[in-house]
Amino acid sequence: MSRENFHRLLERYLEGHCTPEEEQLVHHWYHMLDEYHGDGISEANVATIEDAIWNKISQQINDTETSSEVRYLTRHRGWWWVAASVALFLIVAGTWVYLRVVCYPIQPSFASSKQSEATIVKVRNNEESTMKVILPDESLVELYPGAQLEYPRRFKTTDREVRLIGDAFFAVAANKDNPFWVFHEGMITKVVGTKFKIKAPKGNEKGEVIVYSGKVDVYYNVGRNHLVKRMLSAPDKASLTTNQRAVLQQTTLEETITENPLPVSEQLDAILHETFRDISMPELAKTLSDLYALDVVADTGLDGITFTGDISGIGLFKQLDIICTVTNTRYEVIGKAIFLRRK
């Protein structure tokens, strides 16, 4: 089968134009792959299983006429020539679907394509202050000292992709039909239009994504060395909004609150005049939630406790320190929420 014919078959499969028998065979192949895994995949056996799967696929390609897929289809349809062609298509297309469609990207498309260097822009900030970069879609990037950004001179109409090493602030131009992807150390950040900061140090240091406004999806990037994991499971994902962040851990993403939450833009004036008198703790928690677009929750046991005091012009965690000191309570950050509780 030529590459051109393969692409036509693949397009027909992805568009849902396959026969019921072909779809049944696809399901059979996946079930066979699952059964082959035995007790499941772990860090200890992932390399062994990966080799075994690829050996199995190679064997099937070299011996299509006697493969289990052909025997399965032959028993159900009796058409040997259809079984042989569909089995070969299944092996190649099924693998392609998993790696290219079901799985998420591990690097920008321009990194693996044959684009000339003239079509790719590489910017490195060798100065001691931040450097502003305007992207082809008019998004703004502020590169911190030592950071490096790579992007195409012209974005595709289906997605906007950049690659980052180091720290940078992004103000992405909104375009819901053309998402913006940042590939950085151990993580992949996807947005439509928002403001966020990425800390992407090279090596073993923990990277971060900090959201100042809008919504951001952050994916844990297992990289190219864990093929089986990419085939069998979706990547760990953190969905973030204003004043939330994702921190890269060794094997996952930790979702939490930014170290210095900022009031949302429409609340900038309100934060300068936050003086309260006998406000109940649940009502105060709701006020803080509105100010910072975060979940601040007061336990039901605090309904009868009130707060009086001035917490204007200071950051959220300092405000919480004052509130808890005055009311003899405490606060606890769990994930992306803050809980006010009795001591």
C-alpha cells in the first residue's frame, strides 16, 4: 500500500465512512492490545511492554495472511482478499490514529516538519531586563532574561504554536477558532485568549503556569520516551482560571493558587476601600471570592462569627491573616480553594 493510498484510507476511517465489519475489526484489534498488557503498565515494565507491542505489530505486518486480524475477519466474512487489505490498513491506521489523533502532541508541528529555518523565528533575551516580542497574531510576549522563544513567521489557521525555554509573560490575542499552544519544559499550555506567565526552567527545577485572567489548560508532557503511556492514557491535565497555577511535579501537575493573587480588573477600586463592620464570615468569604475570582469558603460553623476591620490596599493572604487573627479562626488552602475554619 502506497503512502498516498494509506492517507486516503485513513481519511475515510476518520470521517466515519468505514463498513461495520471494518469498524468491528478495529475494536477487535484494540481489545487484543489490551489483553496483551497482562497486569497493566507500570514504570518498571513500560519499556518491556513497549518493545513487545512493536514486535507484535512488526510480526503482523510481515505475516499478514496468518495474522489474528485476518483469521478473525475471514471467519466472519469469508473474503480473504478483504481480510488481508483491511488487516494491513488496521495495523498502520490504528497505530497512526493513536499516535496522531488520540494522543496529544509532544512538540510543536514546526519542529518535526520540513520548514526551512527562514520560516522559523528564534529569539533569545540576552539582556538584563525583559524583552517584548510581538507574534504574528499580535499576541504579546515578554521574555525574561535568559529566556528563548521559537515560533513560525506565519501561524497556521488551525493553531498557533510556540516553544519556550525560560520564563515569559503572555498576553494572547483571543481567537476561539485558533487555539494558542506553548510547548515548554515538561508541560504544554493551551489557551484561546488570556494573560498568563510561564516559568519554564531547563532541567529538574519545577516549572509553573500562572494565570492572571481567562482560562488555561495545562498538560503534563511525558515526552517521546513513553510511547505506550501516550497510546493508552490521556495526559494529566490542569484547567486553570484567574489567580490559579499549575506546578510541574515529577510525574504529574499540582493545581493550586498563585503566591500573590491579584484582584480582578473590575474590582481594582473595591480593594482600596475594603473596610468592614460586623460582616459575617460567610458574607466576607463571598466578598473575597468576588474580589479575586477564587473559591473562598467559610465553614458552616462560622455563621455566627463576624469581622470588623480595615483590609484595604493589601494582598489576599495578608487580608486573611488579619481576618483570622481578629476572629480567632484559621484558613487553609486546598488545591484551588481557600477554606475559613475554626482553630
